[in-house]
Amino acid sequence: MELFEVIRKRRSIRKYQPREVEDEKLQKVLDAAHLAPSAKNIQPWKVIVVEDKKLREGLAKSAYGQEHLSQAPYVIVMCVNEKECYQQHGDYMTSFAVDGAIFIDHLTLAACAEGLGTCWIAKFNETEVKKLLNIPAPYRVVAMTPLGYPQEEGKDKGRKPLSEILDKDTWGNKLRIG
């Protein structure tokens, strides 16, 4: 699938087929995510690929009942070493959330290209997730996503027009393109 087609096609999937993901596809998706850039190329992440059903059910519970986490054959849990990011950037701004987000975005696009579904999950009880998966400090859980074959296509919820979100040179000076 061509890149722009993948970007247009990717949707949040909340229903998954009870079908295993082939190891080769999982590897391709993880390889693509691994190529994600990070601030100063620190690559401060640790990724947990959760396959165990009881753990996936626990993750769904920690995400306030988002059951699609337990239905997909995998849940990808993105952890980032917050301390490592602070050491590199100081108090000005830490990149841990941004670095983790870029990794997950690469993963969701690669999954879509392979015919797999994902759903970005950022609403969860981090303390519960860390306890369930034995995640040590100073790692933070940035996001999770189920990964599997979609049972149905996600809905296109539309986007704001570019004219509402693009300015040129200064705030409020609308960029006129096309």
C-alpha cells in the first residue's frame, strides 16, 4: 500500500477477529515502529508486546473497560524512560511523550499497511498498568494499542478543514493553498 493511501485508510479499530497475527507481520510492524525518530536519537523506549489473555484483560480493566484491548491477540504497551529524556533536555521540556507517540504512530501506520487494526489508547490508570506488567521507574506508560485483524472497518469521523488549522508566518494569517 502506498504511504498516502495508508495514512488516509488508517482508522481506530474497536472490534477484532479471533484470529492470530502471523509472526512475519508482527515483526514487520515492530521493525517499522523501531525506525521512529526520537529527540537526539535517544530511543528511550521499551515496548511490551502483551499476548497473555489474562494480562490483556487486566489492561482492558486498567483502561476503564475498553474491552477491545482484551479482544485483539496483542496489546502493544509503549513505555518511555522519562529520566533519560530529562537528563538530555533538562527542565525546559521533556520529549518522553512525544518520542513514544511517534513510535506508536509508526506502528499504527505499519499495521494498517499490513491489513491489521490498532486503536490508540491514552486513557488508562498508569499505576495499575505498571503494576500489572512489572514496569519499573523511571519508565512511564505513554500509550497502548490493541493489534489484530479488524472485525469491521473503522469509521471515518472526518477532519477539520485545513483552512481552520493552517496559518502562514504568524498566528491568524491564514495560509492559502490550492
